[in-house]
Amino acid sequence: MDFNLTPEQQNALLDAASKKLGISREKLANAAKNNDLGVFGNIAAPKVQHYANSPQELERFLSDPKNQAIIKKLIGGG
């Protein structure tokens, strides 16, 4: 699965995630750049860490049609 996003798609994804999570866009961008899961807080960090540590689980998550539809919507593809 190819997730090479254009800068425009990256910005759209950051904006959508920022609004959904209530975390500033800048914090999310810095967290992504520095691989810092702390920005997600104690609730989301364990789940994010789970997927970060398990490529098979991440692939399963990303292969789910419902999740693909959400991702596609977030990056402006549908």
C-alpha cells in the first residue's frame, strides 16, 4: 500500500487530524517529524504505539475498506 502523500494531501490530513483530535496542527506536524507519540496523550498513545510496533497490525488496519475510505476522505480523494 502506497501512502506517499503530496504536500497538499499532507496538509489536508494534518488539518483534519488537528480538528478531530483537538491538537494544534503545528504540534501534530512536529510530532510526526520527530516520531513523538506523546502529543496523543495517555489515551491514544498506547493504540498508536501498538500499530507503530506491529507492521502486520498496521497493514491489517490500513487494508480495511472502512479505514481506507476514511483515509481517502481525509486526504481529499473522495
